[in-house]
Amino acid sequence: MKKLLYIIANSKSEEQSSSRTVSRRLVNAIMEKVNDVELEELNLYENHIPQLKGCYYESRSAIIKAEARNLLSAEERKEVAVIEQLCDQFKMADIYVLAAPMWSLSFPAPVKEYLDCIIQTGKTISFENNKPYGLLDDKPRTFIYVQSSGANIPWILKPALSKGLNYVHDIMRFVGINTFDELLVDGTGETEEERQYAIKTAVSKIPALIERLF
């Protein structure tokens, strides 16, 4: 059975959030298209995402071993366990959908905290001759980034303005996920009419995206 991990990075409800509205339609379309797939949802605002402390790691992206972990407080040990669980959940998935708004040319802070949790030596990356290598090329994986933004961004400016999209793309390549696509909900504007038009436009792109990827 394949696993679809739907990662939500928006504090608004699904009805209020353009990225969540569109990504839900995308997730439903994937579930209809792909046989034998199990859905897991992770809301970065509702689920606790630990802030990383130096005492949780023995070296770059390497979680401390059991002996050192025993020296931590009970709360800190619990935090380390959550970090490992988040990484394991990510590693087990086959398909990923991350829905986030564009904030300050990037994404909400919980996305960065989450991505830091899943970059772990021996699980998603390895180091050889002091160089990092992604480990998630062990099976076919597909990552789709759904981003909403208030403005219609010209394609020529997207590399400069969509820094969050570019960063997530680079991180997925870093860990070994080479199939990456995007679904942009541009031009949500300032009125509900503009937002609904942006949602409708983005949703219309889903069938072609599904056919291309699956």
C-alpha cells in the first residue's frame, strides 16, 4: 500500500484557506487516481513540531543515542521522540502534498521547523567524505507543493519572489526526491470574488497535473 502524506501549513480553516481548499481537491483526486493508497494528514499548526535544540543532536543532523538521551529531562526526551516520529513518517510516505501560503516571499515558520526535523543522518541523508547524499531515492516518490499568493506573479519573477517554493524544491532534491511539481493558487487578491476565481483556476489544473504525475 502506498502512503500519501498531506502536510498542512496554514492556521486558517479549510473553508477560509485558499491553499487548503485547492490542496484538498488535489488530495481527493490523487486518492481517486492511485490504487491502494492510505492518507495521513499532518497539520503543522495543530500537531506539535519541536524547536530543535543542540542537546538533541550529537553531530550534524544526527539525533543523540540512547546513553546521551538518558541525560535529558523527560520533556526533552519526549521532544526527541517526536522529531524521530516526524522523520519516520516522512520517510515512509510515497506521495507528499504540502499546502502553504506565501508569507514574506517564503512560507510560514512551522514549515522550516518541520523540514529541519526530517533532515536526519541515516534516515533521509548520509554523509560520505564529508558530503551529504539523499537517501530517499530508494523508491519512487512524488512531492507536490501547493502555494497560495495574493498577487499574480509573472513567470519571469517567480525565481526571485517564490523563495519558499524554490527552497522546498531544493530540499526535496537534497534528500533524494526527484519528482517535484507545483500547484500555484495565484491572485487570491483582496475580495472573495478574486479568491474564488483563483481557486477555480488552480483546481482546473489538477486533472492535467494528476495525469502527468500518475
